[in-house]
Amino acid sequence: MHQVLLLHGFTSHPRKVWGPLPAELERAGFEVHAPALRGHGTKPEDLIGIRAEDWLDDVRRAAVALEPGYAIIGLSMGSLLAAYLSASDSPAALVALVPALGFQNPLAPLAPYLSRIIKKLPGTDSVSDPELRRQNPNYPYFPTSAFVELLKLSRQAPDWLPAIKNPALVVRADQDKVIPTNAVKRYFTLLGSQQKEVWTAPDSGHDLLLDRNATAVARKIIAWLEEQVRG
């Protein structure tokens, strides 16, 4: 049975953020592993004091428990962590959903300075469907200091991407208000993979697996994975 490692995003609920994807993967015969990155799945204040290196350590530990030939699916920040693992551990395939290589908010680069006076920020507008937005399970706010650590990862990731050689699928969301299109394109361009594809999830916000087309997105990911790992 092929194993899949799911790496969630910044402030994401470690399990609920994946919507229908885990069940669909299991139905297709994959073994799913979805670890919680430090500071997530509890309360926003638990992100205080967490460092980028802690998240890198979390994914290293998760990968050690897997068999060679596993695949990785990363969401937003998880796509940066997935790039790190793909460059160092050579998994069978990489799926990078809305990779956080840049941010729509023009104040994002100022976070290291803003964190001295603004201690927390509101959660992002990440789901386009109004009803589904009200059910968003992710943190409603987050410590500014924790976002600084995400910013560090986004600045390190360009060094990892050229070393990636495994097949890769990069997915953007056409209504993403968090990550700009040029950031997703840059991630794709920097990938060292010879076999790589970019796909746009229609009518979807940043949390594309919590939005109205979640099942279609999940099935696209699985169809691509099956092609890579099963031929």
C-alpha cells in the first residue's frame, strides 16, 4: 500500500483542513499520514514561541516513520515543508497546493517589525463559499510572531526547490486571497523536476479542500498520484 504524507498549512486544523481528501485517498487504496505540526490543532496561543526549525523537525520525524517511496501533499505552508523533504528525502511524488512562497497582503514582509507592536492578526479569508466559510475549522487569529516564522520558511524554500527531482503537481486556487498567482508560478518555475504540472482549481479559495469544489480537487490530486506511483 502506497503511503501519503499530508502536511497542513499555517493555522490549519491538522485533520479537518483536508476535507474529503483523506477518505478519498483511503478509498483509492492509499495509507494516509497526517501529523499535527507544533502549535496547531489546539489554540492560537500555542503558536507563540514555535520556530520554523520546529516545523522542519516535525516533518523530518514524520518522514522517518514512513517507507521509502511515499508521496507528499503539502498545503500552503505545508508545501514549503514538502519542498524541504522532497529536496532531502526524494519521495515518489510531490503535490504542492497553493504554496506559500509569497503573500497577497502587502504588509506581510513587515511582520518582523509589526510583531513588536501588533501581537496578533486575524485569520485569513480562505474559503470563497459563504456558508462553508462559516464552518472553517482553522484558527480565527494567530500570533504575529508565528507568522514571522512562516515568512522565514517562504524565504528559505527557493533554495530547496531546484534540488527536487521527483514528479510534482502544483495547484493554485482561482479565488485565492492569501497567496498571489505569481508566488505559485515562481514555486513551479523553481522546481527542478523534469516532470511537473500546474493546475488551477476552479471556483476555489485558498483552503480549496474546504470550499465548494473540494471533492473535485481531491479527485484530481488522487488521479495524478495514481498515475505517478502506480503507472
